[in-house]
Amino acid sequence: MNIRNFENFKQFASKHGCKRCIIRCDLNLPSDIEDLSRVYAVKDTILSVASMGLRVILISHYKRPKPEDVSNPKFSLEQIVPSVSKVLGRDVAFEKHSIFDIEPSDITTPITLLENLRFYEGETKNDDTLAQRLAKFGDVYINDAFSVSHRAHSSVCAITKHLPSFAGLSMMREISGITKATEDIKRPYTAIIGGAKVSTKIDVLKKLSLDADYLVVAGAMANTFLASQGHDMKKSLIEPEQFETAREIVSKAKAEIILPTDFLVSPDLETNGVQCDLENIPDDCGCFDIGEKSTARIVEIIDKSQTLLWNGTLGLFECANFQYSSEIVSKHVAERTKNAGLISITGGGETIASLGKYKPDMTFVSTAGGAFLEYIAGYELPGVKVLSNGR
């Protein structure tokens, strides 16, 4: 896809004498605001635009407020301004008033963050009236939020009808990085898909079962696959309504499907796990991590691979008792990436968190979750489509 990129933006802004640039970011940071990866992702674009002498207007959503939450400070973007300023090394002003209550000329600071876009009812409805009003605050628009580009929202899609629109540096990095695992694939190609539920990743599982050489199914969703084959997973999380889907994926797969054969089991999250084979899970236990043999099998497959795609956690890594497989596999992927030329592409918030200290060693780490999965599954993302020359 031929995207109107950042170089195109610079040429346009210079030729037409643009003074103000709206940049769509994803500043929906965790509540503790400790993970600032999404701010760092857009840093280059923001500072580059500012260095050109344009006034920068930052827009973003934050969580999912209800109509009655408009005055609730816990949903306001104002709380992240200090973090954004620290990352940018620049003062960032905050405009708390509705864009319908102020004039664009009221914003005179070099970098300004507007209030939570989801305080406007029309944002998630791709409302054109909201988009038109938002567009009044800029001469040109940049989407640097790949992670929300699977949503047809006013600040992502409708606004592009009213302003010349381009992709930011982070957006282009995301597309280029993920393309290594969707189009320009070096084989053998292994995909590791984990997480809690099959239902949230049906399309990507189907796509990868046909595209990859090895498809490793891990996390709690592996329980559903195994239960669909007749295994008693005892107290483990399963989705009985997805049994037919799981069987269909396995029966039609061109990839070799790898399922766990042993686990770290426990009666609860507080009790240390015990290694246990698939056929010997105690009645009072659930599976909270994959076991030593299954982890070793994944390591063997990684050694054979030239490209690795990883989305979804292998176990309940948030609990210290169940971090075994995440630590082993993350470390091995990092080592193969550094020393053996493995192309490793990872994405999704929990996946990134499970990488821990090995995150910097990956070939590419996407800040996106849903958009990452939809792009891999082959869907055309509306926020990307509107930036293409052939839309």
C-alpha cells in the first residue's frame, strides 16, 4: 500500500506554508503511567514537526469514559501532561475546554494537548461534525497512532476528509515492522499465539495456521484447544463454545500446530505451581503456565526459525509463581535475535510486559494490540486506508 508518509508531509507543509499540525497519538497510558512506550513512540514525529516551526496540537483518547464522566479527573488527559513533557523534553500545554467552547486562535503555545477525545459522543461514531470542528485547529493532520487505526473514529478517519493527511514516523515503523511477518517472510516462520481466549483471536489463528510453518498455541487458549480434543483440563480456564472453532483450525492447518504437553498447575494463584503432564492434572488444579517440556519444545522450534511472530502470553506471567515459560522463551528469542539473525516481531500490551528486560533485543515491538492482530489477520485498517494514495 502506498501511504502518504512523513516525507510527503514535510514537502507539503513546506510548500503550502502550514502553521499548525494536528497529530493523532495514542496516549492511552496505563493507570500507573509507568509504561511510557506510547509516548516514546510518537516523540520523533512530534519533535520533528515542532522543529519545522509548526504549532503542534496533540489529540488522543484516554480509557472509555461514559457521558457522565466528562468532569471526572481520572478520565482527563491532564494527568499525563507531566509524563509527556518529560519524554519530549519540552513544555506541553493542556487545553481542558471543549473544542466547541474555544476558538482555534486561542491556542498559541508551541505544543498543546487537547482533552480526551472520548469525552465527545461523536468520536467513536466517526461523526463528521466533530471531525470538521477538530480540523479547524490545524492546517494539516498526521496519524501517528497505528494502535487505534483499526477503529473508524472521527479523529482517525472522518478528519482526513477535511485536512491533508499523512502517516507519522511511528505509524510507518509499525507498518514496516509488521510487514516482515505478513509479506516479506523469511522461513521457517513460527507464530506464537497465547493469551486467555480463543474468541478474541479467531481470525489471526486461522490466518497463521495457513501462513506459518509452526503455530504454537499457548496461554489459557491452549486449554480450549486441548479440551476440544477430549482432554480433561480440570479447573483450567476454557471456552466450550470455541471447541468447534479450535477443531476446525487444527483440521485445516497447513502449519504444524504445537500444543502444550505439560503444565505448571496449582489450586490457586497464591500457591506455587507444580510440574504436571497433560494426563495427570489433579482434580483441584488449573493450568497457569506451560511446563518444562513444552517450553523446551518451543525453544527447539525457535532454533529452527528465521522469522518469529509473538502475540499473547504463555502463562499467567503477572504472578511471580507462573513466570517460568515467559522468562525462558523471552531470553531465548532475545539471544537468537542478537546472535543468529532471527527476525522477532512482538505486539500487544501484555506480551510486551512479559518480555521484561529482553524487550530491547527484539527486532520490532509493536505498541498496538487490536490493530496489530487485525493487520496480521489480513484486515484493511480504516485508519491506514484513508492515508493511502489509492483510497
